[in-house]
Amino acid sequence: MKKAIFLLWIFLLLITSSTYTGIAQSGRNSGSTTDVATQLSVIVHNRTTEQVNLNKDNLALFDGGIEQEIEYFRYDSTGARIIILADNSQTLRTDPTIVQQIAQAIIKELKPEDRLMVIGYAEQAEIFSDFTNDVKNLTNSTTQFRKQGLPKLYDALVASVGDGFRKQIGVSKRAIVLISDGYDKDSRIKYEEALSYLLNENVVIYAFQTPDRSYGAIRPKDAGPKPVDAITSLADSTGGLLFKVDKVENIAEDAKTLMKELKENWFTLAYKPKGVNLVNTRRLLVTTPSDKLTIRTKKLHPPQL
């Protein structure tokens, strides 16, 4: 049965906090220290066939321009919690059958320990399948994708995290597979607030970018970034990946790439921030001297107000 995700409580929560206070200057406003460990999801790829001994001693972490001591860095072998969030709005240029094909390609690659939820959104978000690893149930739920209404993307992102991931206690490997062109129409929650919410919750966005219905048109300032900029930033800022839906024959391979990364390349890093100002937005950087490795994590810590 379809279930509407109500946004009011999330909206009221978000309007009590401000949006970004600006990117913190490297080394400025330092002095704050916390004894509470912060966890980061870190995705690591070896570009060669050579084995690389990767541990906390050959990594460097910078928070707000200040190097931090890493408490631990370890491979995350746990199952993933994945939400497929698909644009169901009327003016999406991509046919629902293509959206369905993307979702089913992801579902096909599920591992037994994974759980997946299917949500379609337009003017509200609807759960078509709750978290499960039942492939038949999930596949059937994708037949409900359709075209109607306007796309309230940012409302849907925040509502999906609040209604879905918040119930998955103790799960660190959390990702949203967003099937969209990045276009938002009149969400109550603005882009900056939605991104801040995703970053605070350590949710990684894997985006399947469909053709831009706005054809690159300039948007009013209060309407948020251009669709292509919005969807690119959502993936890049959270440490995810962007796949372009321009060739249908690439969908299956892109789905395999995504799901293999969740299974084989996901690590957890923990540290206690020291010498940083927690009320500023802070840049994050994880590096290694090895030229054989590529490392991704979220780009920012939102302010803690």
C-alpha cells in the first residue's frame, strides 16, 4: 500500500536553524574541541592491481584546515541501507520505463545483507516498498513509477532520510540512489538546508542524472541552483557518484559499479575534532601519499547550532 511521507515535522525542525554560515577559513576560529567521536564514510579505490596496505597511519585528515588525529580507519563489511528516490513528476523528460529500468538494475545487484526502499516523488514522496531484500517485492514496486505533479526534490530528500534512515538504528552504510534531472519546483526546504541535512546524516548520494527539462535555463535566486548544478553538487558534496542517463545500454554496468562500491570499497573513519569551530561550516579532506589510491568522502561538515 502506498504511504505518503509527511514533511511538516521535518520542515518545522529545519526552520529553527539557519542555513550555511559560510565556509570556514582554514585555521581561523580554532579552539573548539569535542570528546565525541565523529564518523566519516570513506570510499577508497585502488587504481592498480598492486596490494596497498591502507591504515590510519598512511592517511591524513584535515577538518577546517586543521590536521586531526584519526582514531580508527577500517573496512565496513556490513550490509547497506539504500533508498531509491525517483522523480515521478509530469514534465520529467525521461520515460517512466527508463526510470523503472534503472531501479531494477540496482535491485538486481542487491546482496543478501543489503536492504532497499523504493520511493517515488512529485509534490509529495510515496513509499512504494519499505526496506527489504525481497527482490520480487522490490521489482514489483517499481511498476508504480509514473508522471504527475511537480517535483519537490528537496522536500523529498529530507523526508526520505527522516522517514527511512532514522529508523535504521546503528547502520552506517547509507545511500540514496537519486533518479532525477535535479529540477526542483517550490520545495519548502531550500537546497542549502537539504544538503546540510544529508551531510549531517552522513548519507551518500548516487545520482542517475536524466536529461535536463529546463535546458540550462537560468533560475531565480530563490529557486535554488540550476538542475544540473544541484544534482552534481548533491553527489559530489556527499562523497557519491554521478551517472548520466544518456545511453540505456550503460544502465546495467553503472548499477554494478555502484553496488560493487558499496560492498567492496566502503570504509569508516573516526576522529574527535580538535581546534575547530563547530558553529562554522568546515571543509573536510582525507588524503594519502599513495598515488595508487583515490579517496572520496563528504566535502563539508555543516554548522552545529
